Amino acid sequence: MDEGFSTLLICRKGTSSFYASFGICNEIIEVNHFNEIFNLQEQIADSIIIPHGSFVAYYDLDRLLNEFDVPIFGNKNMLTWESDRYKKSELMRAAGLRIPKEFEKPEDVDRPVIVKHFGAHGGKGFYIAMDSEELIEKIESRPGEAERPKIIQELIRGTNIYPSFFHSVIRNRTEFFGVDRRYESDVDSSLNVYLSEDPTFTIVGNYPLVLRESLAVKVQKEGEQFIDATKRLVPPGLNGAFCLEMCVDKNLNIFTFEFSGRIVAGTNFFIPHSPYSYIMWGEQMSMGRRIAREIRDAFDVERIDEICF
């Protein structure tokens, strides 16, 4: 709205009153399930869709790639790479990022690991094991777990950080936007020390973080490397918002264990701006407004086809 656009919200039935109360929607469409968007294409044909986590968690990606004709901001082929954890790792390796060791078979595990399923579900269902024996026991105790697609990843001991970036095709630069941390259910519970049951990693919320400068320099470089890799593997490359999910150990080594190829929840509290976006822009610049500014700039120079597919 600040950039002069009209806004359309598509949400599940029963939730629209929350969004409407903030006055941020010119139009609202309620659906029973997000996949109903495929039946709305004529109604929303003059829109530009901004993808977020629900596109990876709830949509049929084959249909999204092959049957959905409404323009989507960014490279929608990135959604395929984000939804497949093996392809995720391939892309991060291609970017030259240091990633935690991954194990093909539970029997090969020789250190603490975290098990993650495919899709973006806010950490729900992740679990940890200290060794191969414990991992095999946990897999066998969960119905269908042995066959379920997953990745077994080394659990790095350190501090998790979630830097967000914006890659601008129009300005030809990768902008370091802000950093957050996630507050994860009973992992971060003050009572966790008293409990023996397995912790979960379901995300409750996010809070902001400013990095020490030496780390910020490294993180920015890795963001640029990631964009270069997307240009090679997912042409024409990623544009718009993305997040690298990292862990910093006691020696300040940075491990990248995930990425999100679109806007993430951790930019919500950077409204009206983050410390980094204000320094860069000298005005109020949230991630939502940054996306809208890019779209507006693209229309101004008749390059909208380069950022919406």
C-alpha cells in the first residue's frame, strides 16, 4: 500500500477478521484449503502473488509450476528446490557454503544428529538422536518413519541465526536485510532442563538480532555466493527475499543448514525497518515494502517479466 498497490489477501476461512482488523487488505478471499487458489485464477488474474512458507508446505508444487498462470514474484522454480532437502543441500554445496555432515543411513551416524522431514512446517516433527543406536530406535518407534522422506543432519553445537536478504535484479545487488532468531516451543522452554522427554522444534515466534560486525561481513558474502549458485542451477536465479539458516559455533565458524527461497516470518518485526535496511535506504523499508518497491521499479523500467514468472 505504501508503494501505491492495491492488496489482495487469500486466507483460510475463519481467519480473515484478524487481518482485516489491521486495515491492510483492499480485498479478501477466504478458502477452505490453499489449493483452491487454482480455481481462482480468473478472479485474481491481474494480481502478482508473493510466495511464503505456505507455498512449500501446503501447495501441490507440480500444479503450481504447470497449471498456475498468475504471475508469482521471484523464481517459482526455487520452491521445488526448497521443498526437497536433498536438492537444498546440493544448492548450498554449489554455493560453497559450509553445511553440517549428512548421513545416508541411520547405521552410519557417529555423532548427535537432527532428523528433518521435507516441506516447510516450522520445525514440527523434527527430532534429535545422540548416536546411531538411539536414532534407529526412534525411527522404529514412529509408524511409517522408515519410509518417510527425510534428511539426517549433524547437530551443530552453537547459536542459530537467520539472516534475511533481498536480491534485486533491477538494482543488480544482494542486500543484507536483517537477522532474527527463532523461539522454538519446548526447546527454549525454561522448564526444559527438568524434563527428560524429547524436545521439539516447532516455532513459536521470532526475535531480532544484530550480528557482531565480523560475522555480518561473512554472512553478506555467503548470501552473494548463494545467489551466484542459484543463477547456475536454477536459472535465471533467485530474485527477491531469501533467508540462510545458520549456526555459529564457539570458534565463529558458520554452518548453513537450510535456506528459504522467499520471505520468512523473521522479517515481520522489522517494520517499519531493520537497522540494516534503514542504513541502506535512509527511509522506512520493511521486507514487504522492499518487495513492493522492486515490483514498482520493474514496472517503471518495463522489466516486470524479469522478476515475475
